[in-house]
Amino acid sequence: MSSIKKPPAFNHSNESAVPSGRFARLSRFGALATTVAGSVVKNGTKQLAQGKRPKLSSLLLTPKNALRVADQLAQLRGAAMKLGQLVSMDAGDMLPPQLAEIMARLRQDAKHMPRKQLLAVLEKEWGENWRERVREFNLTPIAAASIGQVHEAISLDGEKLAIKIQYPGVRDSIDSDIDNVATILRFTGLVPKTFDLAALLAEAKKQLHEEADYLREAEYIAKYTEALGEDERFEVPTVNTRLTTRGILAMRYVEGLPIEQMAHATQPVRDKIATMLFELLFKELLGMRLMQTDPNFANYRYNPKTGRVVLLDFGATRSFDEELVDGYVDVMKAAQAGSRSLMEKAATRIGYFDSSTQTHHRELVLDLMDLACEPFCTKGCFDFGNTDLAARIRDKGFELGEDRKFWHAPPIDCLFIHRKLGGLFLLVTRLKAKVHVAACAGCIKS
């Protein structure tokens, strides 16, 4: 019989039941739309009374409405919250400020499910005798995110485990959640009507169905570990297959500090960590062609005792074909050579442009590529702690995004690579690290 740990002072302040039924989730979306519409009528009437001619976009895109959307998606969790996080590309994104505010709120506002709901999930996944499958289980989560929350446990053979438990109803609600979020984005004007969301939404549904399958994630952990080889700079937790199901992922608990805490470490340590992360990025893209694409800081930890970076959460792992990788190699070579024409050729090869892309828009995209390659083209170390690169990328992205005639999404794989690169830029900037980025690439294909 396992020992179930129940702390005497359980904090319920960040606890919220997950609406698991289709009707319950739909009603939340309906209530949100009604609230936003009511806000529009109220504020519009007030402006009319003042003799003003209100614009619908300004009535919809208010700070309060942005927070209403963020709060409701955080309550729903699952695909609704995850899609909001996926839309954000962090550094260099092209999101309107109101939507960027929603994304920032979602990255910070993860709630965990009540204990009664947690116990129901454990019983469903592990059976009525689930307490006999572990020696100890801590009912208080140590982390919570969009799709699930994490608990500590001790296996029957004494190994410390991290148990990721999926929120109820997540898999069944993915398609409808994404459709409902898309409707809200359209309704609020956060995405222009001219932008074709179909391909992006289809890929989001596919990606989220994959992330919600913890058996698939367990397979990717094994695949990634094998591809990483004997690289002792990084540590990936092994999976306890006996306790893992589609809704529960059981892994060996790996010690480590939150990576952002290392911002207080010495400069050499910060530089070392950042260098390792850039070396990993190039190894994933150019060598393994297999990448963990979720840039959330929580997916990295650092163990000062071993000097290793701990890698977590492989639900968003993607493999890339050789043609795409070769295209990015050509972009980097063109950037180092300072050749705009070669960069445009490489960008076309990847799929950034099509026959309808105007010259002005091509130049803006190439400007963004130039900025993103700036650390790679710098001779010696690039000082991420003393640069406005992220702000310049963001501003150039806004300039491109504000032109509603150009809402052309690059290939889906590119968006995930952008998210990973943007997240890495933010992290090493937080660490105020100095990195010889070009050296990290090693031997790029000739």
C-alpha cells in the first residue's frame, strides 16, 4: 500500500476545476463571447453619448477584453490554452499588442485541478487500486501547465519519479476548442479576415493530439535520447514504462534548478550554459534533424553539481526533412557572406515566399532574417546582455504584421523552429550571456 502525502496546509488559491464535458466547455466559450459583446455595446453607447463615433476594432481590443480572453483560456486549459501559447513566437513575433498580452498572461497563469478531479484521473488511468502501484505519491502538484500537471512519487522499487497527469477531457476537446478559439480571434479582430487560418489550425489540431498522447511522448523521449548519443552535457529523464499510459507519463525525477535562476550565477557559468544551449540547437537542426520545439523556460533546468542542462517535456518534438535543413544552412551561409540575393534564394527554397509575394514584403522578411542571423554573423562572442536585438526583431515583425495584406504563414515546421530560436534568444538574454554563436554551429555542411 502506498503512502499518500497530504500536506496539512494545502493551498487552493491557484486551483480550478477543468471543464471536461463538451457542453461545459462550449458554454464557457459562449459566456466569453457574450461578455465581450456586452462590453462592446456598453462602451460604444458611452462613446456615442459623448458625441464620438466609435470604431468596432477599438471597442473589441480593450485591455479588459484581452484579460477576459486570457482568463477564460487559462480556466479551460487543454487545447484552448495550448493554442494560445503556440500562437506566440516570443521574440520577433508579429502579434498585435493586445494578443501578445493574452499570450504573456497564458504563459504565467497555469492552474491545477482540484484533488477530487485528480483522484478521479488517477483511478481512471491506473485503476481503483492505483495506490498499490507506487510506494508514495504527493497529491500536491509541483508544476502545472496547459495540458497537465506534475506530481512527485516514489516507485515500488524506491526510485523518485515525476508523474505528469493530463487534465480530464483534454484529448476529446482539442478540435472543438481550437475551432472555438479561432472564432473568438476572428470575432475580436485579433486576426484579420483575409488571413487563411485553415492550414495553421489543422496543424495545431494534429500537434495537440500528438502532445496529448503521453505514450507517443515516451517514444520520442527514447528516440531523442538515442539521437543525442553519449553527449554528457545534457540529461534526459528515462521513462517508467510500467506506470505510463496515454494520460500519465511517469519519468525518473531529475535534480536541477530552474534555468532562469542561473541569471544570478557568475558570468563564466552563464556563458557556459548559453553556449551549451546554442550547441544543442545546431545539433538538433543540423545533426539530429530532431528538435524539442517548445521554448518554455520550464523545459530546461540546470544541475550545478553535474554541470548538465536537464531537458524536459518532449510532447512538441518534431523531425525535419533534409531539404528544409539544407535551406536553413543556405540562409546562414548567405548571411555570413552578406549576400541578400543568396538569402532570398534560400528563403524561397524553404517556402517563405510564393509568386504573389510583393517585393516590399520580401525585403521585410529578409530584414528579419538578417536580424535573426546577427549573432551567428558576429565575429567572436555576441553579448546578449548588452543588445536590443530582441526589440529590433519584434519591431520589424510588427511592421510586417501590421500590413494586413501580407499575412502569409511560412511552412509549419518553420514556425516551430522560429519558436525554438525565439525562446532561446529570450533565455540567453535573461542570462545576460556572451556566446560565440558561429562556433556553436560547428561544421556546417559545405
